[in-house]
Amino acid sequence: MESTNFLALSKQVALEMRLSNIANNLANASTPGYRRNEMSFEGYLSRQHASAPILYPVERGVRVDLGEGPAIATGNQLDLSITGNDRAFFVVARGNETFLTRAGTFQLSDSGQLVTAFGDAVLGATGQPITLPGRAATVTVTSGGAIYEGEELVGEFQLLEVVPGATLDTRGDSRLSASATRPAESYMIKQGVVEQSNVQSVIELTKLIQLARDFEALQQIQASEHSRLTDVIERLPTV
């Protein structure tokens, strides 16, 4: 009974963590540049009961899906997307920290600084925030990331790519941090286009349905074990 309950409880905890992850993915299904998260588990073999070792699920972190999301044309000259390299990201700063993002819904602050929808400064190739002088109404961004106002070159985007095998952490607002990056290669920047979330709602909903079924099955196991133990206890006085 004790082993069965411990095993069922550990699996229910794992299912609850997966539920929270799926709910977060669904909540960000329409968030530009969002990257789907996937919980990772592995089995831990407990030999506390030598006659019947128990395999418990153990959470091993979150894997970030770097696959490109669908692109939507907006016509806004400050909306940008990256294509050709799903490991490439724009670099933004919030306070003294820098992050990676694919959410290219940029805008200008009152001081002419290029910022994200959340107010983070977009960094240029020099590592400094990009500022547009505002001397021309037309802003053009080349596929390589050069920024022109009219005919004048005013800056260039800094793009970094995540090194294969690097650890990724989600930081909210479609931002990521990576343990290892390098200058991005083999990419193209498209102007007037926004990359959407790479979450596929139908797949996430399917996982949600399966998760609910798994949870119900564990409840049935616990109820059956409880019934079995109750029956044994009731029979003890007659033995």
C-alpha cells in the first residue's frame, strides 16, 4: 500500500508539473517569438524495498523547442523576423542583463531608441542600444541586419546563435538566456514580418487530454489499493 501510494503520488506530481507547462504553452500560443517548452523526466530506481524496487519519475528540467514559428506579414517597418537559422536571436537588454529574443515587434521610445514591446533596449553590433536619429521617415533593414534611415546607415543588429548543447532558460516576455552563444551565421532578416509562437495548440490540447486520462488512471489505482487494504483490515479479526 505504502509503495503504491508513493509511486502514484510521485507520478501525479510529475503530471501536475506537465500540466503547468502545457498551460503556459497554450497561454503563449499567440505571443510573438515565444518558444515552446517541454518538461523532461527520467526514472529513478529506488531500492528502499529490495524485494520490489520502485521506479519514480524525476524532473530533469525544461527543454526549449527552437523550431521556427509561422511568420505573419504586418507591413510595419519596425516589425522584423529572422529566418534560415532557428538558433539565431536578436539581443536585448533589460537593466544590466542581456537576453535573446525572436519577438521582433520593435518600436521607438520617446528618445528614439529601438525597444521591444516590453521596453527592452535592442542591441546593435557594437553591443550598445540602437538609436535612430529620426532624420528620415523611412527605415529600411537589410537581410543582413543593416539599418538605414533614408540613404543613411545608422546601425546594425547584433544577432547571436545558441551553441548546440547549450543550456537554455526561459525568462518571460519571449526572452531566453543561454549558457553559450556565438555570432549568428546563415540567417536572413525580413522586414514587415513578425514570427509567431511555435506552439501548435492542437498538439498541446491533445497532450492535455492524455494527461487528464493518466491522472484519472492513477486515481483509480489509488482507490483500488485503498479498497484492497480496507478489505484486508476488515478480515483480520476473523483470522
